[in-house]
Amino acid sequence: MGFFKDFKEDFSDAVNELTPGGEPEEKDDVMVNTLEGDIDVDSELSKLDGLLEKVAQKVDEPAVQQEVQTPIVSTPVENKVEKVVEKKETRRMDVNTTPVQNTRAVAAPADASEEKAVITSGMTINGDLESTGSIDVEGLIKGNVTCNGKLVVTGTIHGNSSASEIFADSAKIEGEIAASGTIKVAAGSVIIGNIAASSAVIAGAVKGDIDVQGPVVVDTSAVVMGNIKSRSVQINNGAVIEGMVSQSYADVDIERVFEVNE
């Protein structure tokens, strides 16, 4: 505003010089008065004041607008940042809570480990035996045997046996045998109990029913005293079977084969 004040004073001095009675300063150039009539100095200055106020207001407007626009731009950005932070915190809460519930709901059995337990020939165990790996039984176990891996029996078991695969070689087992895979009873083995598996190969002596979802092979040295229920049965020459053989798991509809069309 100092500039406009100086401009106002210079303009006032110039008007006074042009009015009658004024004492103009001596200058080399000749000043010619072209104004006609008397001039009201106060009126002219009041007009100038109004003009100067308008000019000053226009000059100050951009700065005012800039100050007003600054918070408008920054506020949405801060709101967006706060929303993003809230979303991240919500997702972290979901990650920390949801998987725990899903894991407990979907509880799968443990897979077989690579560990292998050996019951030596001079060892006797009175009680049940469980393992996540495989077990080789060369001694005597008086109890149930359960393992996730393979069960190999060359000794004696008085109890039920369960594993993914079972192989009996010159073994003596009194109890039921169940496997999710294959059961093999080699020659010289004696099994007194029922057998359940997905497939079976019998070359020893079995006193009990054999229930197999897949194929059953009865070798020449086999002696079976019980019923065989499977999908397919292969009986080699020389095998002895005392019981009924049924292929009830076969895909063939036997009753439909013997239907007579009238």
C-alpha cells in the first residue's frame, strides 16, 4: 500500500500545480494548462481513493483464494490416508483370526513319517503299540499295533493290527488285520482273524473272512478257512478254500444277466 500512497501524493501535487493560485515549481519546460474551469480537488481525490481500493482488492484476491484452496486440497488426502489405514488394520484382524478357525475345522490326519521302529526277536511288549512311522515286529507283542506306515511282521502279535500296508512273513497273528492298502500273507504265516484291505495276496494260512474292495490272489500254498468277498478273485491251482467266494464288489449286475424277457 506504500506505492499507492506515494502515487496519491504525487497526483495531489500535480493537481495543485495546475489549479489557479498554486505555485508551480520552476522548470525548463513550458507547462500549458488545458483544463477549463475550476477543479474540485477533494472530489477528485475521493474518486481516486475508491479506485485505489478496488485495485488493491483485486491485487489481494489471488492470495486470499490461494489460502482458501490450500485446506480444501489437503483435507481429502488426509481422509483417504485415514481410510487406507483403517482398511489395512481390518485386513490384519481378519488374517489373525480367520485362519485359526479354518485350521481347527479342517483337521486332517498326520501323514506317515520316515521313522521306523524295530521290535527285535528277543523283545516282548505287553500293551498297545502306536507309531506315526513304520514298524518291524520280530519279537512278541501282546496288544494292538497301529502305525501310519508299513507294518512288517516276522514275529508274533496277539492283538489287532492296523497300518497303511501289512506284510506277514513266517508270522503268527491272532487278531483282526486292517490296511488302507495291500495285505500280503507269505507262505509259513498263520493268521487267525478277519482281513480287510484294498487288495490282498494270500500264500499262507488264514482262518477268518477276507473282505477286500479290490482283487484277491490266492496262491497255490494258501489255505483259507472262511469266506472271501472281493471285486475279483484269482485262485491258483493247489490252493485250498473252505468257504464261500463272492465277487459282490464287481461292476456286473448278476441279477440282470439272468432276467428272462417274457
